[in-house]
Amino acid sequence: MRKISALALTLSSPTLLAEAVLPQTLDDIVVTAPLQDKKSDSPLPITVLSDDELRMKTGHSIGDTLKNELGINSQSFGPGVGTPVIRGQAGPRVRVLSNGIGSNDVSAISPDHATSVEPLLAERIEVLRGPASLLYGSGAIGGVVNVIDNRIPSRMFDKLAGAALEQRFDSTSDETSTTMKVEGGQDSIAYHLDGSYRHRNNLDIGGSGIDTAKVAITDPSLSVVDNPTGYLNNTGAEAISGSAGLSWIGALGFAGASINTLNNNYGIAPNGTGEEIVRIAMRQQKYDFKSELDKPFRFAKSLRTRLGYTDYEHTEIANGSPGAYFTNQSYEGRIELAHQDLGPLRGVVGFQAQSSDFNAIEKLSGDSIVPRSDIASYGVFAVESFDLGAVTYQLGTRVEQTDIRPDGYANLSYTPVSASASALWKLDTRNSLNLAVTRSSRAPQVQELLSDGYHDATRSFDRGELNLKEETSYNLDLGYRFKSDWLRAEFDLFHNWASDYIYQHRSGDFVDENGDTCATDCVPVLHSAQTDAIFKGYEAKLIFPMMENHYGLLDLTLFSDYTRGQFVNGGDVPRMPPLRYGLQLDYNQDKLSTYLRFTRAESQAHVGEFETSSAGYFLLNIGANYQLKAYKDAKLLVFAKGNNLLDQNIRNATSYLRNFAPEAGRGAEVGFRVSY
């Protein structure tokens, strides 16, 4: 829970106030930001979760962990999948990083694919909303999510061995999760070991699983004969992961390597016909190298490198038989040089390369869903910042070359170019304005170009479009910050003009699993298309300090966010989040932190062609954690959360599976974390 140091209204006498110990807060250094700036110095909205706040918000997935942050939703596909949606953008437009380089799974390819990043192991999550493509890849117009887990230690520990154990239980699915880590060091060597395990059963929900009236619109040939109330069939899961890392740390900096393995098996909520049950079995091995040298050359402040190799595969298992099979072997490397100041200029230049071998087939027949493709991408980037009076300016550019060499097709080549200009104007100690203008371009992905086959998990026939062009977005971000003794305020407005916007939509056609015309057992066709679109919206937050004395600290936060996506030639961009607004009360005293959060989400009627609307809902969540000293230098954190206390049957507007898989119903989560 965030502690505040401003006083709005005291409920005690001046004598009692004088006895209160006012907490001090330090501004976060955001390592994902282009120049690793303080959070308050960024011209773009930034979210940082760490420590006890992260422990309280950690969910089943990265999307589930972040879904209550301003401007962020989760693209759920049942409880097994939750990828971040930032300002209405998902998939390839939101880059999920693990310690600064891509997770390199296939979660950006389809909404049923889970990300391989495990939030239980995260020590810190940083989110840059708005265009962040200059450093981390072309086309991330939604933003960047960087999950930092200290897998490769970058600093020396103060003891030879420290450890932490965390245990959680969630009543909505009888989920148990266990996380452990051991880390320490001596002399110049530091190490890190961690592991996690999750197991859950079917998910409890607040009503019926399938909205039969909406399904009759989107899938008219579907005959629903099994529609349980109060739970979702086939939504159990089991996941296990582990990591080991080792670093050398000295006066010049550090260098280290790590290995990580992940196995995840999760179910997809059925369509109610009783004919096909689908599970996804995922496996990933990841090897990483990371280093940072302090002043390695005369003209350099620091030199940072990241190298990674990922071996990923998953199989969609339908009724016990393997179906769609996806593989991705990927190399990614980046190098960033922060140069010494050149007059007023301070900045970073860098190079990034990525190479992958991607394939998607029907495992039994060997038929191609997406042809095997060699994909290579190379990019150079630079970000420079300078001050003029009270205004800090930042300029950046990135040029990238992407080549796709698919089997059986001619080679495809793209050259996305991105650029940005931003300014942060600190009017005085209380007021600041920030403005950012960005041109962001991305190459179409291989599945958007070349998909042609039945997809078990989405129960659809996917068709790409070979003639897709580069997508280019022009983005305007305007923000205002105010801070005083009685109020803290944050407002962010954005307007994005997307040229040749690539999207997957229902074409209105139905075929059988072979792609042929049919009369029964038909599945919808999902087609890649391209047209101009406009996205606009806002995020707003007002924080009122209500009390700060020896009785504790009390905040009242009012919040709202909104995103609207429209095609220029008419119609709505599918799967946009609805308008949300609400309030949160945070109470903190000594080692106790509590919150109560009430959210209203309006109905979403702007859904796109051949899609269905989603109803509005009320969401009431509460939580508390308490920190105490267990034994000597050991600490014990106990926490409890109550989620969806009104037991609403929530249909997530950003979810492809919303008519078949509502969000979790009323539930409680309890847990503890021991560390020393």
C-alpha cells in the first residue's frame, strides 16, 4: 500500500500529530525507461509495482496482476491465460519483457497462448504506457511491461545465504501456489535460485458459464447442451518453474548468466457442446546473459548488454489427442551505451538483434497452420535528453530491418522507422506538464500474414493476409501532475492515429476444420485485415490524504480510465475495454496495510462487426497485509484478499472467450511470506 507524507485533515490534536512519525518516500528509479530516469522525471505515464504492494496484487498471470492499474486490462482466455492490454492494445503492440529482453514465447500470436513470465517470481514490475518502441522493439504503441526477478544478481548481497518462502491459497479454484528463493554471495560471486509451483481446479464463477443468447449470434451452428452454473469446466491447471543464476560483481560492474525452465498445463473453458475438451501443454527453456560495466571507456558512462536464447513449444490437446503445435526457438541480444554528457546532451545509443525459427502445424496430420519461418530483426536506436530552463526535452529514434523467410513463399522484408519527441515542464514544486509526440511503425507478424488452418483452442479457422503493409501509428500524449498537502492529481490524455492498423476479426463466414464450406459443425473464420483507426482516451487519478497521525494514515483515491477505438471508414475496433471509474480507501498503521477498492465498469457496446456486447459490472475488492518480525532477522508477511465480493458474473470485454468464460466469482485469497 502506498504511504503518503502530505496532511489533508487531522482527526487528532496538534499534540498527537507532533507525536506521529511521518514516513519518507523515495522516488523510484525506472530501469526500463530510456535513460533510467526517476519516475517523476518521465514524460510518459509509468506504473511501478514492488515489495508489499506487488505481493498484494500478484495474480494468476501478468495480466491478472496488472488489470486494476490505470489504463491496463487483462486479455483473459479463461483463468489459464492473462496477457496485458494497455490502452486497448494487446498482442504484438504490448511487449512483455523479462529482465529487459523479450519473453519470446508466442503469447503475442493468439489470445489463448499464455505468457511464459511468472508473476509469483517477480520482485518488481515496471509498465511504460504509451509508445515505448524506441528501446525495445518496433510497434509497441500500447507500451512495455518489464518483469524483473533478479534472476541474474546485479548487486552483492549482505549475507552468504538469504531465503524467502511464499505460500498462497485461493478459494475460487482451490489454487495453491508455492514460491521459494535462495540467494546470497561472498567476495565477488553472487547467486540466485528460485522455484514456483501452482495447482488449481475448476474456477468458481458468479453465474452460468456460457451466455447462450450471445453465442447464438457469434456461433449460430453451435448447439449448447452443457452449461454449468457456478463453475467452469476444464479450467484446472498445473505449472512448475525454476531458475538458477550466477554473477561476478566488482568495482567495474557485473556480469552473470542464468537458466530457467517452465512447464505449464492449463485447460480452456469448453464451448458447451460436450464434443471437444482442449488443454494446452507448454514447455520453455531460457538461457540469459546480462552485464553492466561502469565507465568502460573514456566517453562512456555505462555499457549494458542482454543476451538470451529461448526454446519454446506448446501443444493444444483436443480430447486427449495432440492438435495445433507451436514452436519458437529464438535468440535476442541488445547492447546499450550511455555516453558521457556532450554539453547539455545526455543519452543512450544501442543495437538490438533478434532471430527466431517459428513453426505452427497440426501435429497428427503435419498440415501447416503457419508455415515454418526464419525471422530476423535488427534495430539501432538512440535517445537524447537535455534541459532548457524548467523544461526537460527528450528526442529518440529507431530504425529496424525485419526479414521473414517462410517455407514455400517469397521472402518478405520491412523497414519500420520510429521517432519521438517529448517534454517535461516542471512549472513549480507542485505542478508539471508532460507532452510526447511519437511516430511508431511495426512490421506485420508471420501469423498475421500467413495463418491458414484450424486452431483448436480458439475453435476458429484462422486466415492471414499476405499483402499486409507496415503499420504506422502517430501518437500524442499529454499529462498533468499536481501535488500539494491536500491533493495529489494525475491526468493523462492520449490520441493515436494508426495508419494501416492490422487486426484480426470475424469475417462472418463459417467453415469446417478443413476450411471447406459446411452446413453443420462449422467454426467461424478469423481473418487478418488492415485499415486506418483512431484510439483516444484518458487515465485520471485524484488522491486525497484524509488522515495522518498516530492513529494511522488514510487515503481516498478516485480513479477512472477510458479507451475508444474506431476505424476511420466506420465501425469499431473489436475487444476494447469499457469505461471504468471508482474509488479506493487505503489505511496504513505501522506494519498494517489495508485497502478497499470499488470499481464500476460500464457496458461495452462498441464491439465491432460480428461481435457481441458485454454488460457492465460492479467489482468490490478488499485486502490487508501485516508485517512482523518472526525470529531474529527473519520477517513474516501475512496477507488476505477478498475478490469480487458482490459475486458478479463478469464478462471481460477484452477477452475473445468472454461468452464462454466469465471472470472469477466471489473468493478469498490468503497467504504468507517468510524471508531472512
